[in-house]
Amino acid sequence: MRWICKEEIEECLTQAWRDAASQAQADLMAARNKEERKAILRRSASSNVWRNFYDLLPEALKRKCWYCEAEEIRSDMPVDHFRPKNKVEDDKRHDGYWWLAFDWKNYRCACTFCNSRRLFSESQGGKACRFPLKNPDQRAFTPEDNDRLLGERPNFLDPFDMDDEKLLWFDNDGFPIASPAALPDQEEKVVNSTKIFHLDERRITRARNKIRIEVENQVSKIRNDVDVQEAKSKLRRMVRDTEKLSRAAIVYLRAHRDLQEVKEILRLD
């Protein structure tokens, strides 16, 4: 998972987009019942708000899924509503956070595997309408529940939370695990995220394993004083947050932080 700075997003949104989102929001709030709301959410003008949001993002934020960090491995990257707009699978009484449908702070860029339900013989996942809370009694149900909304504690990882990024680690086979420093509550967030975003799917774990092998190859060059500058350059690029699976590269490189060159790359000193 990568951390996403909200300010970078806000800076790229145009007034035309904000006007369109505001109009869609006004129409939604004026709806008289659930059926009218759903009809508004299904119309093309609503889809355009989400599609145009994605188009306006800088390329650096569109190169990979914000959850799994995959590019071409797992298909396209639609806009995910972090708080589901139509229903909440974790609470059958909930009609969804429909009033946040046009609030960009509720958007995350997710590949199809992370965003849509998938079932394979060895794993299953996909967020769909999942939104588990650590404090479900605090869940907001209406636009008037703003205090409750602010108090919600999502029980899975959020790209907008810079602390969550550091909780996700990987074993030597590429499978997601919690950081060694994670507390029990934080471990639970990692476990839930693995299930929700299908982070243990075979292709993505194999891709992370390839990252580990490449990291070890480059580190070996540094240790043996062979093409050191080239190795450092390759590793520095691999850990950039715009690169595919950069979180895995960081985790695997940290295992070699006894090297001064690695400390410099990871900015640990």
C-alpha cells in the first residue's frame, strides 16, 4: 500500500470538476427517497464525476493501485468509494454512505482485483461494499451523523493514513504480514486488508517475491563492491513511491540496513 497526500489531490481538481460534483451532490440531497438516490447514482453524469476525478489526477498518482501497488498485473484502476455508497456488507441495516458519493476525500484509486469481488481456488477477496469498523456502534447512518462519522475507526488499511502504510510488511514468499512492531489491533487491520483487497493472491505474491530476489541481487553487488553505483541507483528507484510494489522493496531492503549504502537509500540515518 502507498500513502497518498490529500493536498496533492486537492491541488489538481479544477473548478469545473468541483461545480459538477457540487451539482451532483445537490441533486442527491434533494432526492425524496432511497429509489431516487439510487437512480441519481446510476446516471452517467454521476459516473462522469468519478471518471473525471481520476483523469485529473497527476500521473504519479495513477501509475499503480493505492492498495496493492500493482500496475498491469491486476487490470485497470477505477475509483473506489472508501466508504461504500450503496450498501455496507458489514451492517445489513445500512443503506451506504450515499451522501459521500461526490466527496473526493472518500475516493481511492483501486485496481479491479482490490475493488471488485474475486473468488479463486486458493484465495478470495475484493472490497466491493466492505467497510468494517473497530467501533461499529459508532457507525454513521445519515448525513446528520457527522460527529459519528469523524469517530469511525476503519478496521483495515487506508492509503490516506500515513501510519497505515508502515504496518504492511511481507514474508520471504511475498505474502502480506504485519510489521514486527505492530500492536494486536494493528495486526488485525493488516489481516482484514489482506482479505478485503486480495493481497495474498498468487500473482501479486509472486511479483513481490521477484522484488525480493532483485533487491538481494543488488545488495550482493554492494557487499561485493561490484557495480556499486549502478546497484544503488537501481535500489533507489525501486523504493520510490511511484514504482510498482515499492513497499515490498522497502521491506526487503530494510533487512540489509547494516550497510551504510542501504541506510542512505532508505534515509534511516
